[in-house]
Amino acid sequence: MYKKLKFRGLLFCLVFSLWMGVCLKLYGQLTVHFIDVGQADAILVESDGENMLIDGGNGADSSLIYAYLKSHGIATLKYIVNTHPHEDHVGGLPGALNYATVDRGFSSHQDYNSQAFRDYKRYLAMQGLELEVLEAGSSLSLGGSQIQVLGPLEHDG
């Protein structure tokens, strides 16, 4: 199951990155930051003044995510997205939620039995937000870019 989730998360990031490249040519200013969180994932997307954070690395990366957003002057995120609930993707998101205000918070799952995932949901709730599940076919706008969610096509556990 871990390999399936990991593969889907990586596939999501790859397809998302390619799609964003197309959007750059069609719609306007787009910047993608691949934040160095070691053997984990964290991507910040900026489009025409709106921001989205995809994953946040491990729990130990929480302060790094906080500092990265602060050093880039990003105090507002339109979206925060957890591609899948493993600690190396969701663990550092509380750092972002500690620094920035967020309009909407997403994940591929509503519940998962880990402290890192519970912390993510708790920090969203501290901002008055409920976790929303993104489904394949969902669409989000970010500045002049349009984001199309391509997966997951099925949910594990």
C-alpha cells in the first residue's frame, strides 16, 4: 500500500508540474518552488499573486517550511494540499499553518491513523477550516492558472 500511495503522490506531482508549465505559457506569471526537505516533498506554487503549498515534508521540516514562507513574504496561501497522508508529505504542513493564513485545506484522504495527519487537521481547525478531499476531476483556480486534479482514481484504505 505504501508503494502505491508513494507512486500516486509522485505521479500527481509530475503531472501537476507539467500542467503548470502549460499554464505558464497560456495564462500569466507562474513560479514553482521545489523546497529542499531532503527525502520528502514540498512544493510552493505562485500564480499572479496567489499561492498554494503542496506537501510539507516531514514533521522535522515544519520550522523549515515556516521559515521558507516567511523569507519569501508569503503570509497567505489560497490552498494547502496534502497529496497523501504519509508523514514525509504531511508532517511539515503545521509549520505553514503556523505562519500563513489559508483559505482552503485539502488532502487525498479524510482520515488517516498517524499523529502527523491528525496535527495537520488540528492546525487547519485552528484556522476555522475543515479538511476537504480532492477527487479526480476537481478543478481549482490559482491566479491565472487552472489546476485540474487527475487522481487518485481509487482510494486505498
